[in-house]
Amino acid sequence: MEYLVNNFNVLSLQEAVKRLTGKDVPDNAVVVTFDDGYRDNFLNAFPILMSLSIPATIFLATNAIGSSVMLWHDRVFSAFRNTRCDRLYGFGNISGKLLWHTMSEKLFAQEEVLKFLRSCNSIERSYWIDRLIQVLEVAGCDHAPGLMLSWDQVVAMQKGGISFGSHTASHPILSKLSREEACMEILVSKRVIEEKLGIPVRALAYPNGKTHDFSDLTKRLVRESGYECAVTTIFGTNGVEQDLFELRRATPWDEDIHAFALRLNYFKLSS
Ligand SMILES: [Zn+2]
């Protein structure tokens, strides 16, 4: 984060959107965002962000905030992490048997399961995750007190200069929902955050955020619900022509500072 502050122009998301709209983006502009609302954002990131005055935005999946209920993908991660089983047979639309003896085989199986679950609607997904927990014999592993932020922590971070956006209520794949369901997810999460924080919510991050995870209808619903922008997980930088409801992002997760610096400069060159 120190490298970012010393070498880039760190803007809040709201400021960046304003500058994009006004076609007046400063050189080396970056925005820092976090998705989901994990408690480590408060414990680890917040003190650093505050000490460097970085105006980050955190996108909250509101059903999980202040709750021990895990987001659906975390239930899957937890099932695979905790299981003593080494195979999965006849799961969803996955043909054949998934078998794992090594960590990379296990991760491959987990990704196949996630891929199938992303193609489901909410009811099917919830059925198949319950089934996964049953067949992998990990009942009771899908609650994690302390994994997600509490509302008190969200409020404390807001007071410290962090902004909050919506990441929907239950983290569904918005393009798989009916218009009514998508509307609910987009609106309910916005209202909940606005009620808790007393300020308008203007930004949304699409869950999973790849091209197939939102549609033109999703974008229209987001715009009509009063948002000013939406971010994806599609890789890229954003120029003044970029659709504000399809903003690109990148994930420079390197732990080594040289690799981090190299990656950021590569992003800059590829913009
Ligand atoms: Zn997410």
C-alpha cells in the first residue's frame, strides 16, 4: 500500500467515476476495492488504509454481514477443506467421478463443483451445496462466527474514511436470476447499507463478476436502482470511454513487493 501511495494517484471510487465522467482522469489513477466483507478487512487492511489515508471501497454481501452464515462459495471451500472423503460421484451435471489424492487434484475438484454451482439458480445451488456437505460428511462446517464483518466494524471503518458499496444480499450469479429476484438482490442490499450507514450507496460489485455473471438486463436494473457505477472482475483498466456499469478491475495479490510493483506497472502499460 505504501508503494501504491508513493507511485500512484489513489482516488476514491466516487472521485474516479466523477473524473471518468468529466473525462478528466489524472495520470496513474488507481482505486482500491475489496469484495464480500470479510472481517480481515477490518483487522488487517483497515489500520494500514487509515495510516496511509487510502480511500478504499468495500463491497458488502449484506446477508453475511453481522452473521455467522457463510456465503455460498465459502460453504463450498469449507466443505472441501474439512472433508476426509476423497471422491465425489454423480454431483450435479459433472460427468463421471471426481477423485483427489493430492492438493491440486482436490482444488481441481473444488473448481469443477464451483463451476457447476455458478450455472445454477439460487434454489438449485442451495440444494446442491446441502447435498455436497452431506456427501462430503462435513455437517456443521458451514457456520463461521468471525469470518465476516460486523455492522459495528463497518460503521467504525466508515468513520475512518472507508466507503461501502453493494455486493448484493446473498452473492448470487445475477444473470441466472429472474428479473424480480435480481431486483431484490440489487435493491435490498443497497437499502440495508444505507439504513445502517445513513448515506447513499452508489456502487455495486457483481458477484463473481465475469462476463457471464451479469447481463444487459442486470446492468439496466443496477442503473435504475440508483447506482452510479458497477465493477466487474473482468481484467483491465478503465479509460474515459469505459461503460461505468462494467468497470474493469485487476487483482495484484503478490506478496513480494517487486512482483507487486512489476504487475502494477504492467497494468499501466497495458491500459
Ligand atoms: Zn464476491
